[in-house]
Amino acid sequence: MAAKRNVFFDKILPVVYSVGAAVVILGALFKIQHRPGADEMLTIGMGTEVAIFLLFALQQFIAPSTEYQWEKVYPELDDDFKGELPVRTAAAPTQNLGLTAKMDDMLANAKITPDVFNNLGSGLRNLTDTVGKIGQLTDATVATNEYAKNVKSAAASLQEMNTSYGTAVSAISEMATASLDAKEYRAKFQQITQTMGALNAVYELELQDTQKHLKAMNSFYGNLSSAMDNMKDASKDAQQFKNEMGRLTTNLQSLNNIYGGMLSAMKGVQ
């Protein structure tokens, strides 16, 4: 199980970091080039970046420890170890008795005393201890190399994350610049809107004046039509008055003729 977890954190997780960084860079590229779906891509990229940072933070707590507890295998490495150091001994080879007797004779002739054997045994024990410690150092070196590899892998992942973070910061900076341009465009658009509002107000005033003039003209033409109608009626009345005057003149002439006849008749009677 620990090996599977090591594979996940040592091999799979760096791939996840790299793919997430690629998504972030792709989202920033879409936003910079104003491609369709840039907002969605940037949202996905930033969300991926957040997930990567959270995963990296949790890795420190859920990742398996890479420090080996050598004191469980070699108790003498424990800081609290108080016993004697183990001594490695080699099995003595089995030989025939004749050879042993010859060796005893050779040792006797060479004047090798038990003290010499004791010194030789002490030297061999010291050599064995030294070799054991060298083996321990070799194991520690292997563990250190594995630790160095893990540190290099983590450093590479951090470098990739720093690169992605720098790209994201650049994209955010460009977005801030674009936001400033958008604010300037908005201010200019507001000025244009205010100017259009003023023009609309002037146009409304002109339209109101025009409507007043049209109403006045309509009223004038209405009064003129009424005056023409009145003049027509007056013309009719004048014609009728003329006709009546003609009839009156005719009647007066008739009366004058009658009155003249009566005067003539009265003169004839006298």
C-alpha cells in the first residue's frame, strides 16, 4: 500500500500538476487573444490552479513519510541504545585433524602466545564493527539518494508551479490593463450618452416649439376659413340686399308713376 502511495505522489501527482498548469496557461491564452469561450476557459484554469494549490498543501499531510526508521532494523542506531554492539563472527572452516596438528606445531614454533590471539581477535572484532558501520552508511546513503530524488522531484514540481503562477500573474495583469481600458471606454461612452441626452433635450424643445407653431398655424387657418365663410355669407347678404334695393327702387318708381298720375288727374279736375 505504501508503495502504491509513493507511486501516486512521486509519478502521478507531478503529471497532475503539469496538466493543471497547461490548463491554466491555455485559459490565459484564450483570454489574452479574446477567443470565444475565453471567460469559461479562464474560469476553468483558475479553478484548476486553486485545486492544484490545495492538493499541494494537503500533500504535506497525506503523503507517506520518506524517512526510514533504521533503528527498528539496527537497534544500535537508536539514540537510547545502551547494550553492547553486535559482533559479526565467521564460521570456522572444518579441516582434518592432521592439518590442525601441523598448525599447532607451526604456532608453537612461531612462539605465538594466547595474548597474540586475543589481540588478533580484538582487531578482527574492530574490523567487523567498522565493516558493519560501513554497511549502515551504505544503507543511509541509499536512503539519502532516494530522499534527494524526491526533493528534486518536488523542486521540479515547484518550479513548474512557479512558472504557471508567473503566467497566471501576467494574465491577471493584462486583465487588469484591459479592465482599465474598459473603464476609460465606459467613461467615454457615458460622455457620449450625456451628449446624446442633451441633444435629445434640445430636439424635444425644438419639437415642442414646432408643435406650438403648427397649432398656431392650424388655428390661423381655421380662423381664416371661418372669415372666408363669413365673407361668403356677407356676399350672399349683399346680393340679397342688392336685390331688395332693386325691388325697392322698382316699387318706388311704380309709386312715383301712380303719384304722378294722381297729380295729373287732380289737375285735370280743377
